[in-house]
Amino acid sequence: MAGIRSITIWGDSVMRGVVYDEQRKRYTLLPESGAAGASRALGLSLNNRARMGCTVTKGLSIAQKDLLKGSDQGAALIEFGGNDCDYNWVQVADAPDAPHQPHTPLPLFVSQLRELVRLVISKGMQPVMMTLPPIHAERYFAFFTRRGEDGAPGLDRGRIMRWLGDVQFIYRWHERYNSAVVRVAKECGCLLADVREAFLGERYYEELLCIDGIHPNERGHALMEEVLEHFGGRIAV
């Protein structure tokens, strides 16, 4: 990757390397995430600005502040959507017959994503977008409705299902945000690292996810590292 010596990541907990530790019953960081492993293998310095719980709106705000100082003309890896498409499940359980909006409604998600891409381009950086690792709807549903030692309060599954209709709505809704990422990448002429395709190519992709059904586990990060390392060679000078 001659000419590209660094990569900055703006994203959420997936790119931060957050995993759920079942023994300790809490989220923790991998010693080396897939992104960190790939950047090391490619000889790139890594500035990981991904944050747990981050939506694209928050990510745009972080990037704007970061880029006030200028940029090093490197690559920018952009990964958002998992938190954006999620809902406030406590509110859903409290009022299953009311309308509810995700954390970032889809039209706003698309517009903010476009703005973030345009920002990094304006700073002379090469934008690379990443598809979303697939989630496992049943596992995620069981996780966020649980009652457990980690302080999870437990939510009424019947009331949430009344609003959902079927649990696979969670997967389909997440897929819509992934489709939006692909669409924005095409519209803006961005390179696209298709991590999702690699996960779905595994016969039992859920084995690459934590018990929460949304975060890649250590094996998942190993696969992400392979995809990103292979993809890295395509970054143009």
C-alpha cells in the first residue's frame, strides 16, 4: 500500500473490538481487534476513533472535531449502522402498540453517512466503507430481554413481540441499514470492504458472534482481519 501509511477508523463497538465476556458477564476489549491485526499486517499506523454505542451522527461529530486539526492524507474506514438501526426496547416494551423510531431513522442515517464521506474526501483522505457483520436475531432478542447478574432488568418478551410481529424483523431491519451503506458507497464512489459477505459465507455464522448476537467474537474478528488485510491491497494511491 505505497503512499498510504495510516488509517483512521470512525465506527462503533464492532470496530473498537468490543466483545461480551460470558464468564465476567460484561463487555470488554479484545487484546487485538480485527482492524488492529489487519493494520499491523499491512504496515499501517492505526488511529481507532470507533466508540461503543456510537451512531453515525455521533461519529460525524467526532470526525469533525478530529479533522479540525487536519489529516495525514491516509485512509478513512467508516463503519456505522448497528446502533443506528436499533430501538429503545424499554420504550417498546412499555408501549407495544405505539409507533417507535430507531435511534437514527433511515433517511437521516443515509444523509449523515453521505456527509461523513464528503468530509473525509474534502480533507484529502481516501474513504473506505465497511458492510455490517450480520446479527443473529434470536440470540440478540434473548440477550436484550434477559434478566441476569449483569444488571439486565428483563423485559416482557410477549409485549415486545407484539410490536415486532416476528423476531426476524430485527435481522431484516438491520439488513436495510447495511443496504444503505452499500448504496452510499456506490453513490460516493467509495471502496467497500464486504465483511458481511464473508460472515454469511460461513455455514454457521452465529459461531462467529458473541452470546449477544451482535458483536463478532474472537473468531469473528479473525475473519474480519482476513477480509480487511486482503482488501487493504486494493487501496489506491
